[in-house]
Amino acid sequence: MFYLTRMLGKPVVDAAGETIGRISDVAVATGEVFPRVTALAFLGPGKTPFMLSWRKYVESIDDDKVVLNATKDALRFSYLQPDEILLARDLLNKQIVDTQGMKVVRVNDLKLSESRNQLRLLGAEVGIRGILRGLHPALETAAERIAKLFGKELPENIIAWNYMDLLERDLSQVKLSVTHKRLHELHPADIADVLEQLTPAQRAKVFEHLDNSQAAETISELEDAFQAEVIGDLGAQRASDILEIMDPDDAADIIGDLPYDKAEALLRLMGVNEARAIRSLLGYREKTAGGIMTPEVTRVTEDMTVSEVIEHIRKESSENESLYYIYVVDADGRLEGVVSLRDLVLSDPGTKIADIVSRDVITAHVDDDQEDVAETMSKYDLLALPVVDETGKLLGVVTVDDALEVLEEESAEDLELATGASRERGPLATAWWLIVRRNAWVALWALALLAAASLNRNAQACSKLPAACDLVLAAAILSPIILRAADEVSSRTITELIDATPGGEHPSFARRLLRESGIGSAVAVAAAAVAFLWVEVAGTAEAGTAALFALVTAAAVLVTVFVGSALGEAALKASDAGKTPPSSLLTLAAMVVGSAAYLGLAYALGAWIELG
């Protein structure tokens, strides 16, 4: 086996034994399953680049050198052919798409094999071994031995040429083997997974190889955060053409996320009917049935026959991808019933729709919450749910794929709310939210201790109010009790936020406060006992101070509970308005107010003792 990183820089020796240069690259023919090395590139005297035919001039190759079968005077140099690529230039240390694993990877090395005096490319090494080998072969050997000491192996991670697509080299005009799988030949959902791992410039190169239909399907599969960005990076005319092809509800979601001027420009470039459908959807509130429905729905009247409806579907609804049910409406467009495709196909052609229509139709109002719509579809196993207005007029349908997206989105939001995770992505955002959410109490405790320590170092202040300094220090040491109480009351609020339905019934503030006060009172009694014992054991305060400090501690717990309850009430009202606050913010606010109140009350008690 040979590896490109080990080959580069090796001497090239002619038939007379003279070193005429060092290997700088090798070329392979792309039209084979395991591409054959066709040319050797090397740097001669003065670093002059040369290229030779591998088949014609290479006699042998080993770990130390390449030996040619002719002297330097007899060599005839060649050029890179259209169906050839250079491994070091086009692949090594470049990003490629693994079209089997559907991910973007970096090529750390390339593995080649010699067979019948021919060298062939087996694949790209994208694992740790390639990195170590590229730095120095001794590092790979050392890592392999260390792994063996622990009974492990250091595996190769090889991607075969058939499953590699280059991002930084256009292969559209290059002949490839019939089994070679390019990125644009994948399923749109798989293309979308890869695109989300690329830079905007790399995404643009991929879209150059997608026709408008492929591009529309791929954009529909992208995460919401990428859709508007991708459309915004395309030219106005192509972006408009792609949006026309997309389902109106998907196109409306993207248009709604674009700047107003850009959105209007794209709508003006669209066909009249497509633009009208998208504008109508933009008029509905987000996260409602109207916001996620598609107006593309098959409408018929009950006086039509089965054969007439089938002909109507062929002519009018051939491009309707969500053709699950046929909806029966009156002359004013009000929904009267529904016919399933099964009933339509199994009925005689002359049967009237009135004879097979089902009048018991489950519907959603245009302003219903999207989560309620999705749950209704799940409950009744519906592939589509008709959406009506106050008069019963059929406006559109919510399809099962949109319902699944809603359930996934709501589940993700609940998880973010429960864990305090950031909606931002990336290692910095993740690290920040892990610190804030999981370790906020540690940071606040440290701040409280620092504040107490600073106060105690102030000799002038402590000489006048020594009791205040002592009690503030005690409060700082015991502040985790307050921080824990804040975390508990916030956690109960977060649970309510997760379970709550926007606009639904919630416990009143008085009821919530009563519930939290009951729990808080038990915590306050326990905290007071701990505070009393702490001051008594410390023995630095005057007689009676321990009891007063215990009361202050209990009061601080109750203040924290009250503040947490008030913040919970505000959070639920904000959630009803569609603006759910981050759970980390609720917890942090309750902790800050509670600990500040505790330190303040402790200082006030100490000052009162000294001055009273």
C-alpha cells in the first residue's frame, strides 16, 4: 500500500540512477471505479514542474523512490487530460462530500494500491491516522502502538472514490464511472443534510448543478435557519423561479423571513397566481393553522359524478402533491364533506359524489394553534386536515408532513426550554449556555462571597458595623439555600410552560403563590434552622442575633419564592403572547433577586443591632 503524503517529496530517479526531481503530485483517470494513476508530476532542477506518463515511463515505485525506465534525455513530457485530476492539488487537505455517509469531510491522505504494475486510488483517508501520517509517519506508528497497549486498534477511515464528490473542483465536464455517485444525484433530503455543513460559497457551487425542481425540493428539506439564507444568496430571477415551484406554504415561510424589499422583488417576478397564493398565506399569524396550511386543495361539488371528479383531478390537480382527500364544497366554497381517494377509486364511474361523501368532517379554524392542529391529525390518523374560516369556507389544508414538522419543532422548543439550551448553534453558544444554565448558582455564590470578603476587608466599615459584616459573610456562605429555592420555583414554572397551551387555562397568580408559599414555608423553616445553628456555632454574634438571623434567612426564602412566582406569572403571560422567555433567564433572575435580598437583609439586621 502507498499513501500520497508519504510519496510526496520522494526522489524521482532515471534509468541511469540520476535523481532528476522530487514527486509533487500524481494524476488519476476519473472514469474508473478505482482510478488508475496516469501521470507523475515532479519538480526538477530549479523547482521546474514536469509531468510524465506513468504507464510509459515509471519502472517501479517503493517507499524510498520512483524509478523511471528511461534516462532524462529520453523523457517526453505530457499534460493533464480533461478526465484526469491531481490528487494533491484537487483532493489532499480539501473538503469533499461523502455521498454515502451524507456528510462533509476533510481529506487527510489518499490510499493507493499497486496491482499488475499499475497504481490505483483506493480512497480518501478522513480519520486521525491520515492527520498523524501527514505530520510524520512516526506519529502514526507511535499512536498505533499506544492503542494496542490498551487493547484497541487505530482504524483507517477510508471513503472510496465512488462516494466522493469534490467541492472545490467542478467535475460536471469530467468523465466519471457509471457507479460514481455525485452530490446532485442524491435525494433532496440528503443533499439538504450536506448543504447545512457547507459555507455559503460552497452551497452556491452545489446549487449550480441542481435544476430548479431539485433546488426547490432541496430547499424545502433545509432547516428553517438556512432556507432564507440560501434563497437570499441566489440571483433574484432564479430564486423567484424556485419559489414558484415550491409548495405555497413553504414558499410563504421563506418569503416571510426575507427583508421586505427582497421579498417584494421576488413576488413581483413570480406568476400572478403563485404570488397571490403566497401573499394570502403571509396574511395569517405565525404558528397557526393558516400559517402552515397550503391553499392547494381539490374542491368538487356533490352533484358531480366519480368519473367527472377523476377527470377534474387529472386536469386541475395533477401538480397537487398533497392529494389525499377530495373536499366537497357548495356554491359559496363552504365545506360540506370529504371523499377519500380510496372511496373514489372503488366507486362506479357514474356514482354521484353525494352518495359517497362523508359529512362528518374534522376541521381546523384558520386561527387555531399549529400544535393543536398537529395533535388533532395525530389523534385521528389524518393525512390532511381542512382549514376553514368563521363561515365554514374551505381555505386550504394542513398536510401530514407539515404536522410532523410542527411536532418536531414544538418538541425541540420544549427541550430547549427544559434544558435552558440556546437557540444559537455552535461550540461558543453551547459552552455559554452550559455555563449560564448549569452553573449560574456557582457564579452567583462566588459573587456573594467576593462581596462579603470585600466588605470584611474594608476595616473602616467593619469597625463601625462589625455585626453587619459578620452577618453578610454568614449570608454569603449560606446563600446556596436561597439559590436552590430560586431554582426549584423556576423549575416548576418551566414545567408549566412546557405543558401549557398558548391561550389556555393557567392557575391564577394567587393560587400559584399559595402553592409556592406552602412549599417555600417548609424550606424557610429548614433554612432558618441551619442559619440559627451556623451563627450559634460560629459564636461571633451577640446573644439573640442567631434567632434574628434565622428569621432573616426565612424571610429571604419567602421573598425568593414570591419573586419566582411573579416571574412565572409574567412568563406564562408572555408565552400566551407567543414570546416564551428562556428558562435560564427566569432562573437567573430569581437567583439574583433572592441572593441580593438575603445579603441586603443580613446587612440591615447587623446595622440595626449595632445602631439600635
